[in-house]
Amino acid sequence: MSSNQFPENYLWYIFSFLLVSFGTVLFAGCNSSDSPTKNNTGPSVVSGTVFESPLEFDAGDNPLGITFADFNDDNKTDYIVASSRKQNGISTTEDGTLTLFQKNSSSSSRFPFTSSTITPATAEWRQDVISADFNGDNKTDLVVTHTGEDKIKLLRNDGSANFTDNGSVTVGDVPINLISGDWNSDNQTDLAVVNRDNSSVSILQNSSGVFGFPNSVCQYASNSDCRW
Ligand SMILES: [Ca+2]
Ligand SMILES: [Ca+2]
Ligand SMILES: [Ca+2]
């Protein structure tokens, strides 16, 4: 071997160094901090959004509907959960329980809510619940589906989270979901109801808490149904 010839073992050292360095970079790139872990009690990262670990509250049997608003006018946002059915083994009966989770800032909890069952707690199949001031008195009311009777019902709020039954309107077959919005631009919140078993949606026009179908005369009293 001449003196100016590069030693073969030097080439092998350089090749080994490059191989180890590349492997280190590759491993570091795969060792991402957003890998899911089981039994994670701290914040978790999902697609760039951080969620703290949840707190769970008892919300009755088969809770399905949820809505939020300041129901008792204390400038703190509460929420209400509707339970649809009571479970008894494999059979169920209509429930209708509404559970109020009232914001209680005196608690040191991350989510300081105290829960209570609110009236009217009539046994009826309440699949969904939605909140808005439907009668224009600046107090947030509720509308629930009375699914087993093919109706929706307005529960009027007195401003202290006390609700009274303000009558029903018949809609389609098995109403299961509600949304609200002012679709005719008269500054009164209207309703749309999805009716599962006749594959339809009912649009109800609001007139100061009286719901009717457009171009028909309707009363909100419980013994007066409105139809197309
Ligand atoms: Ca409140
Ligand atoms: Ca109201
Ligand atoms: Ca409207």
C-alpha cells in the first residue's frame, strides 16, 4: 500500500459513522410526543388540540339530548340533559327526566356544576332538547321532542330555571332531533324537527312562543295540534 492511498479500514469507519447517524435521525423522527397512550391521566394531544382529562357527572338513564344556556339569569352558563328512557333489564319505559347542571363558581372544581332534576319531569319519551328564548321575554326556554306521541313541546322558563309545560304541536312520525334558527328573518326563533319514521323534516314558524306550520292557523294549547 502506497503512502498516499486511503486506508480501506478508514472508509469502513466513515461508512459505519454515517449509518449510525442516519439511524439516530430516523429513530428520533418516529418518537413523536403525540403517540397515544393508555391510561393517560394528563392532557392528551389530538390533531393539535389539547383536552384535559374529563370529569363525569351522573346524567340519569339513557341520556340523549343536551343543550346549554344561562337558565337562571346569573350570567353563568348552565346545561340541561334530557333522559329518554328508563332501563329495566332489556326493556325500557318512557322517562322524561331533565337534569339541570347549574354552574357553581364557589366550587374549586375545574367544571363547577351542581346537578338537580327539574320540573316538569313528566314520563314521556324526550329524545332531544333545544334551548332559546322562544317567546321573547329574555328568558331561555326549552323545546323537547315528545317522540312517542309525534309531538314537540315548549317548556317556558320563568327566569329561575323553573319550567312550565306550554303546550305541544304534532309533527311527523317519531321526531328525534331538533334545531332552531330564524329562517324567515322576523327576529323570532323557528324550529326544524327531523321525523325518523316518515323520512321528513317539519319546519315550524314561531310567533311569540306559538309554533305553527307556515300559512296555517295554530294554537299552542296542548289540545290543539297543528298540521300541514
Ligand atoms: Ca346560570
Ligand atoms: Ca322565554
Ligand atoms: Ca322566525
